[in-house]
Amino acid sequence: MRSMRASQTWPKILLLGFFVFLAVLVLIPFAAILIASFKPGKDLIRYGLNLNLDFQIMSLANYVFLFAGDHPYFVWFKNSVILTAFQSALTLLVSAAVGYGFAIYDFRFKRTLFICVLLIMMVPFEILMLPLYQQIIAIRLVDTFSGIILPYMANASTIFFFKQYLGGIPRSLIDAGRVDGASEYGIFARLIFPLMKPAFAAMGILSAMGSWNNFLWPLLVLRSSEKFTLPIGLNTLLTPYGNNYDLLIVGSCFSIIPIFILFLYFQKYFIAGMTAGSVKE
């Protein structure tokens, strides 16, 4: 009996040890950046990112420089927060409505249109970037937040996820809503929408991360420095005349906080949303 328990315990211990090892491996770069944020920039140039805790040279000077310096860091931070919030909300709303249509209704060319959605998922954004940029110029949205948000209003991956998730919702619930006299919009808003909280949380986190870290498209669209997002603003600190690594590292550390808080707050729904789509009626 004892030998049987031991044979069942050791694989669990080995598996736990493997996951702990992976977690440490993933956290090492974050720890190196955090430690570097307390060191002078010249030390980073000389030794690179490392885990050495040299308390003689470590200080809060970089953080003081971030908060009290004349760089518009918090303007870039505010722009990123506004863009991320609006873009994520619009992406979730539009993609949820489209996914609901694909999952619930039968209409002509439904299969063909859904194949088009799947094909769009396979096309890299860099290929679509030039025609999208020409359209943004044509409708005069260059150097505006609308020009950044508009191409991301409907995301093919998010539509696919919502379609699969809503495929597990009982059709009898929708039929019951129709029998009670609810309109199709009412069924979506009052019955389906509350059931999609885990899916919204899961896709909201992924959408917010994509928007927060987006660099290439905002770089093409934006012209004015007061409209720069955080990734573009931090990139301007690297110039041919001198690289401000002190502010760059501490600014990068500080930029992780919003996404970290978002994940901590919604992690329960995130896990539920990523697994609930497999439940079928």
C-alpha cells in the first residue's frame, strides 16, 4: 500500500518541480529588468541585464527622474490607457455581435463568410498594413486615435473565439426568450451578454495586451508627439545622440503594472473563459 502511494506521489512531485522550473525561467527576464531599473544606465551598457544585486550603486534615482523629469512619460501613458480601453471595448462588442451571428443564425453564404474569417486569421498584419494605411489616408484619419482604433474594431481571432464559445450555449435558452416576446437584440443584450462574462474577460485581457504593446500601427498613423503611445514614446528615448537607458528601463517596468493588475483582477474569469468554450449542448 505504501509503495503504491509512493509511486503516485513521485510523478506529482516531478511535475510540480518541472512547472516551478518553468516559472523561474519565465520570471528571470522580469527580475533582471526590475533590478536594472535601480542601477545607473552606464552600468546596464557595461554589463547588460543581470541578476547581480549591487546595493552600493542601486538607488531610486531613476524612479525619481521618471516622476520629476521633463519627459512627457505620463502623457504617453495616458494615451496608451485611453487607446487600450476604447480599442478593447469596441473589439469585444463588435466581435461578440459577429460571433453571436455566426453561432446562432443560419443565413446565406454563412459558411463562405466564416471561411473568410478563418483566412483573415492566417494573413499577417504586415501584409494588410499598406492597404489599410491608404484607406486611413483617404478618410483623413492620419494622426488621430480613430485611425489607430478603426482597423482593430473587428478581430478575426476574437470572432472565432466568441463563435466557438457561443456554440456551447443551449439553444433552448434563446427559444425561451423568443417565446417570452423578447426581440433578437433583447435576447443578445439581456440573456446572452451576461453569460459571456468569462469570454469577455479572457478576450479582454488578450485584446488589452495586444493594444497596450502595439507599436507598428500607431507608429505609422501618429505624427504628433503629444499623441504618442507609451511604446512609441519610449522608443524616442533612443537617439543617435544618446540613449536614455535609465528612463527607458524604469519606464518599461512601470508600463507592466496596468496589464499585471488587469490580469490579477480578471484571472478567475480568464481561466473560465479559456476552458468553457469546449462545453457543448
